[in-house]
Amino acid sequence: MLDRKKADEEAEEEKEERNSGFGTRNDTREHERTEIMESKRNSKCSWNCLKECPHFFVVFGFVTLVYWNSLTGDFVHDDNPAILQNPMVTDANTSIWNILTHDFWGTQLDSSASHKSFRPITTLVFRLIYSVQISDSPGILFCASQGFQILSLLICRLHVRTDISGYEILPMAHLFSDG
């Protein structure tokens, strides 16, 4: 019984220490985490920004308008060698290491024939899309357009979070979406 009472007293003392600001380093970290979470909750721009920020709708509409026409098209210019003829994309047995040591076209980076265009994230995205049996032009183009949608909205969100006016946000997001 005495042990239980002593444990309760120690717990109460620890609680008072934390509340008084003279706690341990872990208590300070916990306090900082709590403050960060509280500031995120009170932030004027959360992911519910769609109600507060009409810029998202404008950017979303603009990106949709830009890419809508391409969804019914075929692969053009360099799409065939970069996607359909690239073993880094089409061969599921290709290791990640090979993707990191080959250029965008599937040529070994140290080869004299390589363009040295190193885009491993793009290659991985194409491989992911191709691996879920989307190898036709409209499917890949749709996935790419959705990627641009997401990135454009993230750029818009970043600039909203940094309190840049809408007159600066929209051109930046539009320039990115046209890229």
C-alpha cells in the first residue's frame, strides 16, 4: 500500500515538473511537439484550403484544360523509346540499381552513347504505371496529367503557406503546368 502511495506521489511530482517547465529533455521535446501540433491545428491554411483558396480551383481547371486535349492522343516523338522500348520501364526484373545507373532512355550512364539525362524518379513512375498494366497512350498520359495536377496544387499550396499573394501564385503554378 505504501509503495502504491509513493508511486502516485512520484507521478504527481513528475507531472508538476513538466507543467512548471523544468522537466527533462524528453519533456521539452514533448512540449515542442505539442506546440507544433497545436500551431498546425490553428494554421490559417490547412488541407481544407479549398474553401479558403479559390486559387486551387483556378490551377486545377487550368491544368485540366492544358492536358485534356492530350488524353486522346498517341505517343509522340520520344515516348516510344523512353517508355515502350526502355527495359528499365518494361522489364519487371530490372533492379532499382540498374535504374540508378542508366539514363532516361535505358542506356548505361557511362556509355558514350548515353545522353546523360538522368531521371530516375521519372523512370520509376513510368515503371510503376507500366507495372499495373497501363501501357496504352491514354492511360499513361492520364497518369502523367494527374501527376502534374498534384504537383501544381502542391506548388500552389506551398506559396499559399508562405503568404505570397494570388497574383504571384497563379503564374507560377501555370508556368509549371505548361512545362
